[in-house]
Amino acid sequence: MPSLYRRDNASLYLQTFQALDDMLQALVMDGMNPNMLILQHFLEIILPWSSLSDKVHEQMRALGTISRLLRFICSFPELSHMEEFSMSGKLMSIFGLFCMDCNHEISKEASEALHYLFKILVLQRSVKQKTETILKDLQKHFHGAWLASLQDLTLFFKKYLTPEERADMIMVSMEAMTNTSRHDISAASKMLKMILKYTIPEIGKVPEIIQYIYYHMNIITETTAQKTIKKILYLLSQYYTDEVILTLLKIEDQSQKGVCRPWEILASFPKGYEMIMDYLLQRLTPHQRSKDQEPSHRTEISPLIATRAIHELLLEPSRRMEVQSFFSSLFMALLFQISFLVVEVDTEISQDQQHIAECVDPISSTVEALKTLMRSSGYGDYVSSIQRHGGWWLLVNPERHYDGVTVLARSLVINNCWHNRPLFSSIIRFLQDPDCKNHLTALVFLTELLQCPDVAALVDDFTTRILANWFKSEEPAIVKPLLQMLEVFAKHENMVRRLRILQPYVLNCCYSSNSDIVLETLLVLKNLLSHLTWRHSSSFLIQLTFTLVPFFEEVSEHLRLAAFEIYESLLAKVKKRSLVFPLKHQILNLLVPLVLHLRDVNTDVALICRSALCHTAAMLRWSKLKAVFAEKDVWNILGALVSQQLAHCLLLRKGGWRPQQSRSFSCSSGVCSSSGSGNSNSSMMRYSLSTYYVIGT
């Protein structure tokens, strides 16, 4: 009798379940096809019995009901509202976890439910030609080991789920890691490892995943689970760097004390740390981004956000060694960004990032990032030294910004910074692009950096030609540091040999339409002569002699004085044995202009001209004329020159000569002028000059 009672109960139990299944199947129908939105509503009611209940029989009933309902649905070739059905990822994760349950019956029910879910996805989302083959492969694994189901799960995760469904699958698995059950944690870790073993496909809801990791990292204490969570963050940071960075910054702004800092997780992966830093560096220097690089991210962070993220990562002490590898590139990128912000005053960012940057001053934020970079690399003393010399204040001052750049570079040179050579290489690579921005900052920094002997030793012909190309600019601000480099070149043995490459460009600056460039060029040439020798620079010095001639009659006293000063210094370098044509011819031609400018309105010019005449006499071994040049006035000097040339010509020709009609001569500097008539003094000067020209020719 008890046995009959049990059979009746079992029969009633089965009939009840069958009736429930029939009712659900009828309710899920919408006309001739199942309605997937109705199914989703049913699943939202049934699933909690499987995932939240701690009773085995309740879990089995829930999984069995879902399995039979899915089996019924997969028998239909067409389904209504399949596009709106959004639970595939969540279902796949739940079924996958239950496939590894220690209870065989639960594992079996979950495996069947997963199989029917796979079948639905194949029928609805695969190419028709491949559907039959895929279904046959699935049938082979049906009722097989749970490992086979997980392998199918990996395939379906990549090929049949939408990005949002993949995110749901990851989220459900991560939630399982927060359970107290060690088995649940182990199962979730195994499944996540399987689906993320290779290159991950596109994943949606990245901010939600990052937020979950951030707020639950301290709750997950099991070692394997922690490694898995960190691996997820690492992979997402590789493929969705922009979204990860933006989310972490937003969380950090809203986070409370005591919550795990997200940057520690990113810094725990050395390769990931370097990858993110390199990516952020590209955001700071968009001109260095590869031209064929395809944008693979849905968002792109601004330079300001990149700077802030760099600052946060630099604060992590565990990655000090990795910082050394990209110090020079990051240093120059941050410095260029400061220049851009200070000089260009352009701090626009996209509206969707405004909430992150609204309380951040772009300039001070970038300067702090640069200071942190230097401290992280062991240059904390340099930061203090720059502060003492007012360098940081100058750097953020629009009117004195480039003075700040000079102080910054000078500090590195004085302290013999280990990174000076890599910094030099970074700047040269940057200057190879003629359209690069912040080139003025690079040139000002380089001018000071070349003072370092180790850097000077790196300068070669290729580097010098890169610098020479920048002389083509007509901007005084660019030409000025280039001209200053000439003096640096002249001071170092290795670089002085490369001056021959720059010299034509320097002389060409003398013909610039910009008077500031011309004056700066003459002043630099004046200083440069003190370092040059006739032996190594004779060709340049001869060419310079011809270049100076127009400036002797320049209206500007500054230009005229500089030209005569250069000529005097040049004569001091010439020896008798060096006097070859055309130098000797040019020196003789310049005697009269020197004499005429003894009456220059600028007394300094007059003194220099007398000194230059004395140099000329000594060089030509005119011992008698040397005394005349030193003491006598213009008329006596001209008479002495005529007598000297007349005696020379009589010896050569042994014949007579007669003066030709006087040639007109004018001096634009206001020293003298003559035209063919005038008082006796002007007539005398004209006669003397014409006589000298006739005899000299």
C-alpha cells in the first residue's frame, strides 16, 4: 500500500510538472511562433530559484523547467522579438557555472539547458550553410563532460553573443566570485579563464565592469579569483584603454577613503603598465601616432585626461623601473603640453569628459605630472633646484615661458642628468618633422642641452642637417635659438667640425628681410669669430668678408657697428701667408670705405675703422703707412695711399699716367657725399678718390 501511494505521488508530481511545462509553452506562444520577450519575462521569475536558492531540489526544478522550455522553443525555425531578447549572456554564464556543480543532477540539467540555448543561437544567428554542421557538433557533446560544454561556451561567447551579452556573462561570473562558497569561486574563475583565454572580442558595458571590479576588489579574497579579476582589468585596459581610464578617473573623484585605489591594479602588471603609459603618451603627442593606425576605440581621451591619468600612474611606487624606459619621451611630451597650454591657451575638451576635468587646472595639473615624473625617476633634487631658480614659475608665465624652458634644461645639464642623451635623441626625432608643433620649445631646450659634453658627443652630420633645415624659417623666435647654437657648436671639438654645414645658412640670415634676424646674426657672428681659426674656417671667413660689404653703408648704427667689429676681428686672424686672391683683392677694395668711416657719426665705428686700417697695414707690411693710419686724418691717409699706389704703379709700368674725370661717390651713412661739384675740400676728396680708383684698377 505505501508503495502504491508513492507511485501515485510520483505520477501526480510528473503530471504537475508536465502541466506546468504545457502551460508555459502555451503562454510563451505569440500566434504561430514563440515570443522571446515573454520568455525573457518567465526567465526573470524562474532564474532566482536556481541562483539564489540553497536547496538542491529547487535548483533542479528551476533548471529543468528552463531546459524544457528552451527545448520547446528551439524546435521553431522562427522566433518573435529575437533581437530584443537580451538574456543570452546571463543565461550562458549561469548554466556554465552550474555545469561545474558538485551535484551530478544539477550539472546534468544545466548542461541540457546550455545545449538548447546554444541550439537556439545557432538557428537564429548563424549562416544557414553552416547551421547543420554546427548542430551536429553540438549533438556530439550533448550529455558529455562539463569540459566539452565549456569549450562550446568559449566558442559561443566569441561568435554568437552581442558585446552587451558578453559583458553580462562576465558580470555574472564576477558576481559568483563574491560568494562565500569556494566551489562557486573556483567555477567562476575557470569559466572566465576559458572565455578570456585568447584575444577577447568586442565587449560592451565596459564602465559597468570596471566599476564592479573597483567596488568589489576588496571583497574577493581568494587568490585565484583575485588573479582572474586583475586579468580581466588588464585585458580591458589593453582593448578599451580610453573607457577604462575615464571610468577610473570618474570613480576616483567619487570614491571615499579606504576604498582600493584602481591604479594599483593597473600597476600590478608591468607590461600592462608600459602599454597604458605608451598609449597615454600617444594621446599627448597625436602627431607621433602612426598614420596607418586604425581607431579601435569608441571614445578618445583628451590630452588633459591623459595627463591626469599619467600623473596617477606615476604615483604608484611599484613601477619605478618601468618609468625609466620612457622617461625622455614622456618628459618632452609633458613639456610640450605645458608650452601648448601656456602659449596657445587652448584647453578645450569634449563634453562627455567635462565632469572629469571641471575642477582641474590644465596647466598646474601638467606641471605636477612633470614634477612627479622627475621625482619617480630619482630627480627630486632637480625639482627643488628648478624651484629655487624660479623655473616652475617662469614655465607657467606666458611672457617668460621660454626662460622657464631654459632653466629646466640648464638644471639637467648642470646636474649631469643620466637621461640627457635620451632626451637629445627624442628632440632630434621630433624636429625631423618640419610640421611639428612646439618646435620652438624643442629648439630652446636643445640649445641649453647641447652644453652637456655627453650630448655634444652625439652630434653628427645627420643631426646638424636637421637643425640646418630650421634656418629656413623667417620667424625671429625660431632663428634666434638656432643662432645661439652656433656658439655652442664652436666651443666643443666634436661639433666645431659640423659648423661647415650650418655656415651657409647663417650667412643667408644676413640677407633676411627681418632686421631683428639680421642684427642677431651679426652679433652671433661677432662672438663666433673668437672661437674660429683660420686654419679650419678660411673658406667661411673669406665668404664672410664679402658678405659684410653692404653693411658698411647701412643706415642702422647697430648693424653698421656690428659689421665693422666683425671685419676688424676677421683681419686679426689673417696672416701674410694667407693673403691669396680673392681675399687680398677684397681687403684692398675695402681700404677706402675704412678711411671714409673715420668720420662716421658713430665714434665707435670710427675707432674700429682706424684699428682695422692698422691691421691692414701690418698684414700688407706697409710699415710707413701703419704710422699714418694710426695718427693722421682722412686727407693725409688718402694722400699716403695715393702715393703708395703711385709708386707701386710707376715701378710696374715705367710710364706716365693721367687722372681721369672724377667718379661720383656717396656714403649713405651721412659720412660724406660728392657729386662732381662743390667746395675745394669735396673736390680734393673726389680727386683723391678718383686717382686711387684709377691707379688701383
